[in-house]
Amino acid sequence: MRDQEEQSLKEAKRVEKLAAEEAQLLAKEQARKEAYLAKEQAIEEARQEREAKRAEKQAAEEAQLLAKEQARRDAYLAREQEIAKAQEARKLKAKKQPPK
């Protein structure tokens, strides 16, 4: 009987130790998963931040380019108007002068 009790006690301790090891492994696995997910989330947040900065920079560049293009068009239109005025002035001057 004593052997059976000792055997049962050893078996109970072994099962208890096995359960404790399994719980420890599960805890380690859970911690590993959480660390992995935290790392992945940090990577994704950094990617989103870079994308937002890139989009902001692109929008600023586009606005600057549009403003530059508008200024170029305005300058061209002003030159064309000056040329037209000068031509009109020459026509009027030519009409006022009698033919030779």
C-alpha cells in the first residue's frame, strides 16, 4: 500500500509540475504574441505617419506648383495685353499721321 501511495503522490507531483510548465509556456507564448503585435502595430503606425507626411508634402508641392503656374499665366497675359496696347497705339498714331 505504501508503494501505491508513494507512486500516486509522485504521479500527482509530476502532473502538477507538468501543468505548471504548460502554464509557464502558455504565458511565454502569450507574451511573445503580445510583443509581436505591439511591434507590428508600431511599424504600421510609423508607416501611416510617413504616408501622411508624404501626402502633406505632395499637397504643399502641388499647391506651390499651381500658384507658380497661375503666376506664369498672369505674367503671360499681362505681356500679351501690353503688346496689344502697343499695337493699338501704333495703329492710332499711324491713322493720325497723314500719308506721305
